[in-house]
Amino acid sequence: MESVRIIGVGSGLVDLLYYVSDELLGTIHGGKGGTEQIAPDDLDALLKRLPDTGSRIQGGSTANTLVALAHLGMPSGFICRIGRDSAGEFFRRALQEAGVDTACFKVDEHLPTGRCLSLITPDSERTMRTCLGADGAMGADDVRREELAGATHLCVEGYSLRHHELLARTAELADELHLEMHFDLAAPELVREHRDFLLEFIQRHVYALYANEREAQELSGEESPEKALAFMGRLCGLPIVKMGERGVLLCQDGGPVVRVPAKKVRAVDTTAAGDLWAAGFLRGYLAGWPLEKAASLGAAVSAEVVQVTGSVLPEATWNRLRQEWLG
């Protein structure tokens, strides 16, 4: 554990969380449960249509994972781009307070910090509309060799697929420095749009590949999670298919498939469930635990976050998880 150092590359976003009815969601362009990018003016217009009961929290897929890892006793560093504004300072402060190193943040002098609107329906599913802002300007120069040097593992989110040059440069440096890349596919729409690029990228650079069921289907063309897992296993060493309340499937280096059930709880919001599952799993995996035990910690952390709104767990919950799992 002392030799492990994790660095993440991803989106510096502030999440705006709103509970909405299915009827209201039906009036908003785009499908339920997915992620779409919208312009700043469109996001502002949409916010005016929503009830004045929203909340603001730190967001971003990889950032969520790294914050949770820090709470589980494994500090990390994060590379992203934010604006020089109050939202950017809010995001930076949230990561620093959790124990994530923000020294590699890039600050955009012209664009605002990105925002992600998360619309949560009564079935606890979230539909996201993202305004990238400064995050949309991420480029190859934003990741530098000296920032990755000394790390052993690299976490990258599928939302980085919007920046092929950034991904290519990150992968080039990771390969040179022998970092093990863990890649989360992030959204089925992105997988569909970038599938050809993804297939080559995964096979060349990725060791661990995280996908929910829809993302795995888009990548593999297979309806069955088991067949999708097998397809992913031909591309990388550690394929993972997350199936929500039905648990997770994973295997390593062509070994037997491990099936770990989800923990049964009453979900109120699935925001960041996959991100925090990844944090719990990574904490166990990097400690050398068997896959089943590491995935079970992932399930325990994920079960906690779906019982709250957003990605932030109370410190009392983290204390209990640390006592139960880490001694």
C-alpha cells in the first residue's frame, strides 16, 4: 500500500441536483437516464424551469472516485481544468478538504467552471445535462510528464473521449511511465459515438475497464452481460460490468468470472453510484484483496451513496465503512 499512488485525469465539474417528476423530464430534450452536452444558455434556461430546491456539490466521475478513495485512506492527485470563478474554488476546496491533491489543476482565464445538471426522477434514476465550460477546453498540454511521474495507477473517465488528443497524450505518458490505467466508460452515448476509437485505445492502453450494463452493450454489441464481459476481456486484463441492483461481473487475466451481488437498500438517487463502487473496489484491489472481497467493498460504498442525494457521504458513514472494512 505504501508504494501505491493514484493520479486521475477527468472533469472538473460542479453538480446541480434537482428532483423532478417523470412528466417534467418528458418535456426536456433527450432520453431518460443518459448524458447530453448542452450550451450554457440552454442550461440556464432549463434551470429557470426547475423548482427552487436544488443543491450544489462537487461532481465529475473521476473526482468522485478519488474523493471517496481519500476517505478510505488512499490519497490521490487530480488533473482537470476549472474556471477562475466561485464554482471553481468551490470544486477545488471540496477536493482539498477530502484529501485529494489539487496542485495539478489548470485554471482557465476565459471560460467558466463546468456544470452538470442531474435530474433525479422518483425511481432514483438520474438524467444528466452537462455544460462543459473550462473542462471542454482540456487539451494534450494539460497533462504533463512530471505530474504523472511517481504514480503507479491512473484513473481516466470516459467523458475524456471528448478530447482525443488529451487521451492520446495521457496514454502515451502512462505507457512510458508504466502506469496501470483504469478506464471508466462513463456514458453509453459516448461509447456509441467513439466506439471505433475506444476499441483500439482500450486494447493498446487500458488494463481495467469499468462499464455499466448499457455501456458494455454499446461497446460489445452483446445483450448478455456475460457475453459483454467476455468481449471486454479480449480487450483488457480486468473487465468489469456493473449491473445495478443485480450486482457486478468481473474477471482478471482470463480467469474465472466472479459475480458479486449488490447490497439491497432503498435507493433515492443513483448519482455517483458507479464512481463510488469503483472507489471501494480500487481500495481493496490496490491492497491486494481477492476480486470478490474488493468488489464487495465497492458494493458497500455504492449502497451508501444511493441512499443520499448526490455523491457526498457524511463523515459518520465513512467512519463506519472504515471500521467495518479496514479495521
